[in-house]
Amino acid sequence: MVISAETRARIDAEAAKYPRRRGALLSALHLVQKDLGHIAPDTAAEIAALFDLHPVEVMEVVSFYNMFFDRPQGRHQVRVCTNLPCSLRGARELLRELEHHLGVEAGGTSADGRITLGHEECLGACAWAPMMRVDDVYHEDLDAAKAKQILDALR
Amino acid sequence: MQSAPWVTSYLTEHCAADDFATLAGYRRRGGYEAARRAVAEMTPEQVTELVKDAGLQGRGGAGFSTGLKWSFMPKGGDKPKYLVCNADESEPGSFKDRLLLERAPHQMLEGILIGAWATGAEKTFIYVRGEYAQAGRCVQHAIDEAYAAGLLGANLLGSKFSHDVVLMLGAGAYIAGEETGLLESLEGKKAQPRKKPPFPAQHGAFGMPTTVNNVETFSHVPHILRHGAAWFRGFGTEKSPGTTLFGVSGQVRRPGLYELPLGTRLDEIVFQHAGGPLEGRRVKGVIPGGMSMPILPASQLDVPMANESLRERKTMLGTGGVMVLDDTTCMVRTACVIAYFFRDESCGQCTQCREGTGWIHKIVQRIERGAGSPADLDILLDVAGKMEGQTICAFADAAAWPIQGLLRHFRADFEEHVKHGKCPFPQSFEL
């Protein structure tokens, strides 16, 4: 059992809000991923049991949504928006600088395990481009120096 | 993010004040009076008629009459009915709902409460996109405050009416913003859109009658209740009343949000409000309503921003996301970015969409590399044409339209690539 009793209780509280228990599946995946960093197949099987689902029904949800991961990640998720409004204001050049700075290509994790760097589709910050999401915090109106400083401060 | 739009009107008048996001601050400015009056003094039918008379159109992209949508909900019956607030804002170029969620969550909640009374819904699910964690925290705080003050829950506002609100966070999928894709996601499944009919008003969330409205749509509702339909029609055009939040982005001096009446001219938004192009540049084209909507060339910006006028130019208002592209920008690279997005976000259910988005992406990339042939332009239009109107949801149309728009107005950019075997815009953004 990898899911803690406390998290199970929180999942039950979420499930009570929906007419069918499965409505809380995305919430459950968020909660478990917060604890464990990713949703491995055996974790998915445990979650499936909590919802009376087949493990593959959980895995297909994990693979459908960009914010769920089926394999280990860096300690921080750094996502540079490269959609059109951000691209028009230097987002791709910024991402390249950050790849170079961390010594990792977009989609990869830095050697020290600190950061998984990637690009992302529109994050709703178009007027303050370029921007990046660090875990659940937005950083807007970036330039390369500012962005590197933010990355360097992550432990 | 800015704390209030550069230009404000009734919807965002108080957004700059930090306390507007709190119950006390919202109530101090007359908040929840409209909901109290609706529940105490009006029948659900009267509320729906009022919103219909005001001519409020959905602000999530489709522009459907909100009052009419509410009237489709079955009256009475023993099934529970639900409202869904679509806060899955993810149309590229759109960032208005984020401001309303973070800076004015009670205004939206009051609109939800009024909608719930009008439709007889017992519960509202607010579906906030997963990346909007900060917005989610603001909304949850507002919900908690509203419960504590007896504005939500059993016998709210001292009436016989009860209503619950549940916040749910999505997990990153553009298609979850599509009405029925959202309902699937709400049920804990992949956000693959449903065939219609049955429409959500008959068979929606968890199989129950459901109405889905956008964040901004709900936020207009308290103002209509407060001031009446005639007042609301004092803003905007005859067919498109009210203000909306235009989000201006891209290569322009003053990007940001602008609350302006529907029907405001696009060139006024771009040149007067947003300050026009950057130093030494010229505007090449403008996408008027989020990335799904076809682009307009600089020569066609003298158009009122309302669907009835934009349709004449073969584009639409969408979500009011205005993207400005200047003369350094390559329209084939633009097509590559757009095509990549739709290929990446296609849910894969329908063949025309799953295959078509891939074809389009491959072909525009080939043209950008300088390896395209003259026939590729016609193949692009052929593929786009075969995606349109052939699939379960409008995603395939949204993927086809911007490519058609780029070829309609900037075919020369594509032809130059093919003719010279390379990209003629060295200054354009990198891919």
C-alpha cells in the first residue's frame, strides 16, 4: 500500500461531493501525485481499487491529461509556454536558453534531479509573455536572466 | 497579471481593489443583492426571461443565448439538475476568465446562484483548469466564505432554496473546455466529447439535466438583474449586447485586458487602446478571437468586434483573444505553431481530426523547411475542408479554420517558401 491513510481519507471526502464516486478520480490522482511524484502502474492499481475500476481505466486517464505523470519526475516542474502569443514574444528563444542553462533538453530532467523542464501549451498569461509555470506558480514578463535566477533558487 | 484591465466597465470596475475578491468587499459594493432579490421576489421563469431579453450571449466562444440555454432545462421532474461553470479557459490567446476568477470570484458565484434559481439546479460544478491553481484557491476561498454566510447550502438567504457548489480542478487538456468533453472529465474520464443529441439539458453531467456556462457569462448576470435588460442593451450592438473582456497579446505595445462594448472596432482596440505595433514595425495580421478563429490582414481591421460583423469577414469573435502579428512574422511558422497545437490536443476519437491535424502539421512543416511543392497548398486546403463539419465536436473545425484563414490572406508567404526553397523571414520568431 503506497497511498497513505490520510490521503485515502481526503479522497473519500472528495468522492462525497459527486453523485458518482468516479467524479473524484482526477482529484484523487492530483492528491496521490502530490504525495508520490508520479502515478506508477501499481499506484494506479491501488487507486483503481478505491474507485472500483480496472487499473487500465485509471492509466488511460493518467495518460490523457498533461499534468499526470506515469514515471518519476524532477522535484520541480518548469514549463515554458510556447504557444503562439508567447512565441511572438520570445518564448522559444527563452526555452532554448533554459535548456542550455540546465544542460537538458525540453522534456528531460536535470542531472541533479531538481528540475523537469518542458514546454507547455497556452497557460492564459498571453499579455505577460514570455512566461513559465514553476509547479503551481506563474512567473510572467520574463527575460532569460530573470528566468535563470528563478530556476537557480529552486532546491 | 494585471490587477484590473487597462479599460474597465461594469464587469471589472472594482477588480483593482484587493478586497473585491472577499465577501465583505463584494457585499460593500452591493454584491449578492441581485441574487437575494431574484430568489425572494422573482420566479425562475422571470429570471430566465430577463436574461433572454437582455440578449446575453455566452462568452466562452460559441456566443449562444444564455437565457435560451437556461430555458432548455426541463421544468420540475424528479431528477437532480446541475449547472457547470466552465473555467477551463485554454483557448490560446484567452486570459480573461483568469482575471475574473482571481479578482472577482464572488461576482461569478452570484451569477451562478441566479442561474441555479432560474434552472432549478441543486448543484454547480466549477471546473477550473488544473494549471490555474491560484484561481482555484481564490474560488475555493470565495465558496467557503459564501457557505459560512448562508449564501450557499441549505435554505440559502433564508429561503426554501438550496444550492451547493463544488470546485474541481482539471489536469491539462484543451478539449476539456469543450462542453461535453468537460462533462466526461467531470465524471472522471478522458475528456472525449460526446455525440449530440442528447444535449446536456437532457443528459448532461452524470446523466442528469445540465447547463454549462462560461465564467464571464455568469459574471455578467448579476449586473443584468441589478439594472435590467434595457440597461444591458445600452452596451454593445443590437445583436450582441453588453461589454466583453478583450485580451490583447502578441506584437503590440500595450498587451493586456480591455473591457469594451461588443461591436468596438478591431482597429480601435489594436491601435488606440493597445498602442499599435512595436517601434519600427507594421501590423501584418490580427487573429480576432483566440487561435481557433481565422486571421484578418491589416487591411481588414475596420470591423466591429461582434459575430454578425466578423462572420462577413469569414471569422468570429470566439473568446475575444486578439493576437497581433507584425511584419517580421512568418505566416508559415505561425501555421506550424497552430498546427502543432491542434495535433497535440486532438483527443483522437474521430479519424478526420486525428489524421487531419497530423497531415496539416507535417505539410506546413515541410513548407517551412523549404521542401514543399506547389501542390502542398491545395492539399492543405483539401485536408482542412474534409475536417470541417465532419466530427463529433467543433475541435476539427477549430483546427481547420486558422489554416484556411492564413492561406486566404497570406498565400504569398506560403508560395514564397515553395518558390525559393527556404523561409524568407529571417527575423521571424524561431521554431
